[in-house]
Amino acid sequence: MYTQHVVGLEVSKLNCPNCDTDSTGVVDSRPTNGGEAVRRRRECADCGTRFTTYERTEWEGVQVRKRHGEIEPFDREKLLGGVLRAVEKRPVSEDEARGIADEVGAEVRANGGEVVETSEIGEKISERLREMDEVAYLRFVSVYKEFSDPDEFAQELDRIKED
């Protein structure tokens, strides 16, 4: 199956799968998958081969660059999981935790198709957790900032006490 890529409103020519010429034309178009795609029957003007292409919308969702450089799609559920672990057995309701995930998720998605650093997301969550519950905040930052020894934890705790 050949997939047609659409850039803006201009449809690029497709090469024939049989003779590799770009002199193909659309014979028939119709919506498919409940309007999620357009099925096009094409015919090669040179050899007469008919073939089908599908045109689909390709969403450029928000991507997240992880600490070690790998990039993956933004996942609100993963974000929520981190918040829920931080607030576990704390006086923070699940609705409040979901509210944090919703707010931060909305802010991240408002950036459009950009690549967002995990550190930026972590800072947004940290700020909200610190206002809500300092113990949950400490739990979250100890994982997010990858504390490797008790001194780092103690330093963060001292910062909280100073404020």
C-alpha cells in the first residue's frame, strides 16, 4: 500500500508502483474510516496500472526530550502516574493530583508541536506540588532530579525550611 503525504494544501505527485513514473492521476476519491481518511484510486498514464492511496491527517503532537536525549510523545497518563506516586498517603486528593496533571498537560500542549524538555515539565509539577504539600514535593523532586545520596535530599529539605 502506498501512502500519500499532503503538505499544506498541495498534493505531491506519486510515482507508479509498476513503472515508477510520476504521471499518475486520481480516478476516484471517497472518505473512509468514518471520515478519518480519504481513499484515492489512481491510474498511471504511462502503463495503465491502477493502485490505491490513502490520505490521513498526521498530527504533530508534543514531543518530550528525556534526560538522556531520547524523544517520545507527551503522555499525560505517565505525568499523572508520577504525581499520584508523590501524593500517595498524603492529604492530597486524587482530584487535586489530576488537576495538576491537567494543568501541566494543557500548558505543555499549548506549545504546539515543539519538543519539550522533561526538566521543564518537572519544574511545572514541582511548583504546584510545593504549594500543595511539601512532602509530596520532596518525593517528586527526589525522583525527578535523581537524588543519588542523602545529602542532596537534605539540601532540598533545607531549602524548603528556609522558605
